[in-house]
Amino acid sequence: MLQGLDDLYQEIILDHHRNPRNQGLVEPADLSAKGFNPFCGDQVVLTAGLDHSGHLAHVGMEGQGCAISQASASIMGELIKGKSLEEAEALVELFKQVMVGHELTVDEADQLGELAALEGVRNFPVRIKCALLGWSTLQDAIREFQKSSD
Ligand code: ZN
């Protein structure tokens, strides 16, 4: 797939691509957004439902595209479940930082879990948009939600 990415990391990415988690849209959804990466043709539709304390209780998505875009979105769904919107946004920011070269601390790598497998994608600039697609879509969904609940 990508020359130079660690084999173990490729395994994690391929596993999520073959068996994406949290498939199927949440209805009715409190948050939803669609993302499209024209450079690669990747698409992600993200929906989520909040519990009474404002945490992401249900996450559902549909998408198609390259392994990196779909694996990143799948891992994201697993990571954000149970998180508050603030916590989810902090993860978006952290992952964006990683894509522009931020070296993860042990603590941060812990927070990102399997997502750390995508760290090496930053060495392939044309694929960074693929890795970030699900995350930008999440950010859009959170912003829309916050705008509508003001
Ligand atoms: Zn892609």
C-alpha cells in the first residue's frame, strides 16, 4: 500500500478498511456531516447521537474511498465514542498536529491508540487529506451542532 509504512501499522489500517467499525447511520442524529476529498475521491458520512450528559453515545458512518481514509474514520469512531464534544475536538486537533509533524508524547500516543498507526502517513503529503477526512467531517459536525444549539 504505502512503501515505508511499518508492517504492523499496515495491518491495523487494512483491518479497519476491510472491517470498518460503526457502519450504518444513526437516526435521528444529533450531529451529522458529510466529507469529500476530491484529490482521492474519498467520502465519509458521519452521524452521532448524544446522551443526556452531552457525550457521544452512538456513532454511525458510511463511506467509501481508499484504505487510509476509511481506516482513519473507522478508528476515529471507536475513539470518540463516550467522549464529550470538547474531548472529541481535542482529539481532532491532536491528530491534525501529528499530520503536520508533531511528535507524540507517550501520553498522547495512548490517547490516540490505533490511530498512532497512521502517524507515518504524514510522510506522504498527498495522503494526509485522506487520513484527515473523517476528522474534518467530525469537526464540521460539531461546529454545525454548536451553531444550531446556540
Ligand atoms: Zn484517499
